[in-house]
Amino acid sequence: RLELVPTSPDRIEADLAAGVVDLVPGVRYTHHWIGRLRLSAPYMEATLGMLVRDRDREQYLDLEGLRASARRLRVAVPGQSDLYEDHVREFLAGVDYELVELESWAAIASATERFDMLVGLAEVGMAWSLLHPEYTVVVPRDHIVRRPLAFALDPRDESLARVVDEWVVLQ
């Protein structure tokens, strides 16, 4: 029987180990998870993007312009920065920035700390921009970064991992 159980990126590892959840969808392949989780075969590729204030979107259309500006950007990430840092570093290569951790995507509405952009999956950002129309998603036309998404599983549950991998391939 399927039961949907809420979790968050900073709880995935503990929730899987404790048996609170068996499977977590939408987990990005990152250095953070190596040796900590069992990730299934990838089931789709997602695009990194920037959630920015709608009025500022023109200045984020390409990274070349951001690199040329002398301004240090405050870059928010939804959750622990070590879950995103390798992606942000690659995505914003050559741009001067500092990371700001938000509790979650939902925290953008109540963020008291000023940030210039939130870097995350563009597909997730698009959903949030529907709820918060003052924001829009920009994928710089000169630097598209895509990342595979997988199901996360407890590394000890090899039989479930095998079934999930085969199911992903079949689908």
C-alpha cells in the first residue's frame, strides 16, 4: 500500500535509515549523497535555474553579464548549502557570490534576508513562481546545466533497489 510521508532534503538519509520512508523521488545526483544513499537509475534530467524577482529577470538572462558585473550576489539555496554547493559552483562559475541557506522553497515568501536569486531546479521554481508571481525562473541562455534525478533508497535495501532500477528502465 502506498503511503505518502513528508520528508526534506536534510532528513532523507535519517528517514531512510530509520524506515520512516522506503523511497524518495526527485533526488539529484550530487557529491553529497555518494556513499550515503543508494540512488536508482536516473529517471529524468532536470535543469538548474534561478528564481529571481520578476522585475530583475533581464539582468539574469546570461551568465556572461553576471560575470562582468562587479557586484557580489547573494545566492539562496533551499536547504543545507552542502546539498547544492557543487551545483551552484558549476552553475555560477566565475560569478562572485555568497550562499544563503533558506529552510525550504516555501521560505522564499517569508525570507527576511535579502537574496538576489535562489538556485535550484528550474522545474520546481516554475511551480513556486505560480504561487509567488513576483518571482520568475531564468535559465541563462549561455549556460544550461542539467542534472539527473533518481529515487533515493536505503543502501541496505538491495532488493527494493533492484526492483526500482528495473521499473525505471521499463518506464
